Amino acid sequence: MTRARLLAGTLLRRLLPIFLAATPACARKQAAPPSSPVSALEGQPESLVARVARLRQLPERRPTPVIFDDDATFHAAADRKAEREAIRPTAVDLPAVQLGLGLIFAARGAARASSFGSLHRSQMVAFYDEFTHQVHVRARARDEADAPFVVAHELGHSLQFQHFRTPEVANVIDEDARLARLALLEGDAMLTMAAFAADENQLPLSRVLVRVAQGASEASLRDYRTSIEQSPELRSAPPFQRERLMFPYQAGASFVAQIHRAGGFSLVNRLYDAPPSSTEQILHPEKYLAGEPMVPVRAPEVPAGWQGLRSGHVGELLLGAMLDVCNERPIAREAAIGWGGDAFTVASRGEQGGLLLVTAWDTEADARQFERAMRVTADCWDHAPEATRAIFRNRTLVRRDGLVVSVARGFGAEVARRSLAGSAGLVSQRLPARPPFGAVSIPAVKQAFEVPKPFVRNGRLIAPRLGLSIPVTRALEPRIEEDDVSFRAAGAGFASLLFAISDLAYTERAVRQSFDTFERALQKPLEEGEKVSVLLKAGSVSTPLGTAVERVWQVEGSPVRGRLLLVPICAGTGMLVIAQGYADEATRALLDDIVTATRPLSGASPLCAELDP
């Protein structure tokens, strides 16, 4: 919908690790790399389109061609799309507003920063054109391993336009409202990509979405920030511009993930009937579901003798970005929480500039917290570079009246005091809450709990995290490696038994992948010319832990056998892996006896909280 959305390629690539890291530490070694992007995209792109539609649970209503362009053709198509969109600037696009809100500082000789729209050109990898109903991909991206994921995101946009009345963006000149709408569009497309990533990596979508929702945290975005530093264009952009670029993808993904957790794809679809209206609702989806509206605030009047340049709203996101310039990031973000509403006016008189900002807060504690951070910011503004102080020539004043905190920057003391004295009267009462979908809430994330490492007691090996009690015999020596448990022959002979967890969801494809992984592991230590072949391709075995599927291999020309049993656990969101190695039937019988005598521990295991949070 907007030129900014053309940045999807770069932002998706930097946020993709959040999706692909959505596996607990229990058995990532089982995961396989995604299938070849060349075969998925270049060979049969229509199969990828159909797959994405199936995963998003929205049938294709018309074909979406996936086109591979050289750089010149790609940029020409992007420019044509941007011309047709004719996006109107918001107040925050104006340098005077950016200066007034302290999002940038004036400095003599400073290079002009990249505009919000111009950042996209060198960063794009793919985009969806709603006018031609095509997905364009840079031809050189075909060899990138993450190309199918990026294309899946863009196909998600295609499905939006096929099925929903997408919210207006181009003509919305309120920055906060526009960002909220963009977050819905990009967040839904990120959900589509998450579903594709989950399917590609054989992970339950529920687990991936919990990780996506948690991906808005500082720790989860460490790799993102590192990659930002590696991009000259993004590195040179002011921090608030990066916030604007990141927000629809990062916070939008978290928002839509939480909505999906509350009601699945059907509830996500209903978002288009009641789009979120503020960045606060995106950052706090529980407030959106509660129908908490913003507090109406009228823009401050321009003082006599000054000329009004622009009025508008800041919103929680950019209010935090404003505080972030002069406060520690955690303090700035925390101080913006509890935002109820705001309005600002930027004015000028000759070469001078002025800002009047009125903010309303949910509680007095929220107002005080913002006031403290704002006073630090005001002092910072008053000690800005000389070129900035030449524009805003007077001391910044901050005033709190109960739930209202007001700011005057650049005006003389008397004008500032008069303006602030009446600012509380600009704030109206909050309208009653109207939950858009009735009584809907986001379920709490299951919390894994600490358990002891495996230990031996009374002739049994207790593995608390695996939730197993395994008999110990003199013929086999137990070995403990983190939470995995294995046994080896105590004396001469060959015997091997392993109990471990795979975090792959229990599906036909995941079972096949696990069998293939085990076969490669059997083949790896063999001498040249030795070969592993399947002795029993598929079987079903009843165990005290559940019904397992099995496969048996042989090392050709020898009595050595390998056997793998896979038992679905935690509602099929993971698998218990039981691997056996033996060279005679007596040893196999011994290993089977151990499996048969293994019992689940009473009480809960933390595994299900990790596999199916």
C-alpha cells in the first residue's frame, strides 16, 4: 500500500531469524534446511502460491504471477507502483515537525538524512503490486535461501487484496493511524510468512507465533540491530526513521501473532472489519481487544505573532522515539506506556521555531513517569547543538496537571506559561470502551519450569525433562548428555539405546525427514564401500509411552542393525525419539525390554510448555 512497504525484503530478511529460531533447545539438531529456493520459485512458482494460500487458509481467487526481474526492470516496476499510489506525506515527514519533536537536531554542515521513502531503493528484494496483481522479485535473489520466505510474505499481501477490504493508507495523513494500519497489513503478511516457515521447518505454528510475539523484545532483535549496522543506508537514517520502518513488520507481526493466538485465522480475518487505530493498540493488543479508545485531544492554538506550520498526533511509538534520543532506551519505552492521547502544534516566527505538545495518560503514575523522562529530554533539547538552539531560542517548559503533561519549546517564558496553563482544557474525556469482538482474550504463554538433570535412583534412570523413568541393567552403561539419555554395552559386544526429543511436529513429512536423518547418521561412520539399506520400511509399535512408528536398517554384509522409533508427544507438537543399535536378536530383545519397562514420570514435564507454549 505504501512506498515504505517496498522495504519488505530487507526487513523480512533481518526479522526472519525470529521465525526460524522458534525452536526450543531440546532438539534443533533434527531440523533440516529449507528446500531449494530455486526449485520452489523458479521451477514451479504456482505450487508455492497454492501452498501459501493453503497455509493462510485463504483460497486463491485469481492467479498471482511471481516475476523475476533484473535490477533495472525491478526498480522501474517499483517506481510505477509508487506513482500510482500517490502517497500523501504525514506531519512527521516534515523536517520542521521532526525538529520540533526533537527527532532530529539541526547542525551546520550536517549531511541531509535519507527520507523515509528513499531508503527503499537499494534495500528491496521483493514487493507485491496491487495494481497489476503481481509479485516482483529481484532475479539475483533466486539463489538466496530465504527467498521463498520473502515471496510468501508478498503472496500474503496478494491474499489480503483478494479477500478483504484493506484499510486506506495512502490518504491517511495522521502518522500514528497510518502506522497502525500498516502494522495490520504487514503483520498479517508476517503471519503468512510465519505459517510458511513453520510448515517448511516442520514446526507447530502455535510455537512459532509465541516466539514471534516475543520477538519484539530487545534480546530477540539483537541480530536485527547488528544487521542494521551493516547497512549503510539504514545506518545513516535517523533512529526514528528506522522505528517507522521497523514498526509495521516487527510490532505488526507480534500484534497479529497475539490475535491469532486468541482466535486463529478467523479472528485475524475480522481485523479488517475493525482495523487498529493507534500504535498503542498494536504495541498492546490486549488494549485493542478491550476496545480501549484514545483520549481525544485538540491541537494547541498557535500563539499570537506566530505562524502555525502543522498540527497532528505523535502516538505511543514516536513519543517513545522522541524520549529515546535523550533517555536510556528502556526508560524511554517504559515512559511512553500508558499513553492515552496527544496533540501537537509546530509554529514559526521568522527563523525561530516552536512546539506545543499536550499528552494525556491512563493513570497519574503514567503521567509522572512521562513527566520525568520529558524533563530529561527538555534539558537535553536546551543543550542541543548551536544550530538547533538558534531555532528554538528559549528554555523548554514542562507542566503536569494530573493526567495531562504539556510541553512548550522555543517560545518565550510568558507565552509558554500561558499556553501550558490552558492545555488541560484541550483534553476531552475518554469514550467508553467497545471491544470489537466481544469477550476475547489472549491466552497466557505456558511457562517451562526448572527440573533436575537426569539421575539414577533405585535401579532406574530418572530423566525429569524427558518425563521418563528408564530401567538400568548391568549389561548396559547409562550415559547422560544434557537432557538426552543413552546406553552403551557395558562389556564386549555392540548395543546402543538413545532417548531424546525432537521438536519437529509429528507429521508424515517430519517422520520421513527424521528417518532420513537417522539413515545418514548410520551411513556416516562406515568404511568406503559399506552401505546401509532399509530392512523394515514402516511399522507401528505399541509402547508404554504411546504408539510409535518405526523403521529398521541394516549394514549390508554384517549383522549390525539400526532401529528408530518415533512417538508423538505434547499433542503432536514434538516427538520422543528412541534409537537402537544392535548386532544380534538377544541384544534387540534386551533393548526392547528396556523400552517396554520405561514409564512416564508422574507429574508434569516442562517439555510441553516448550513444544506447545
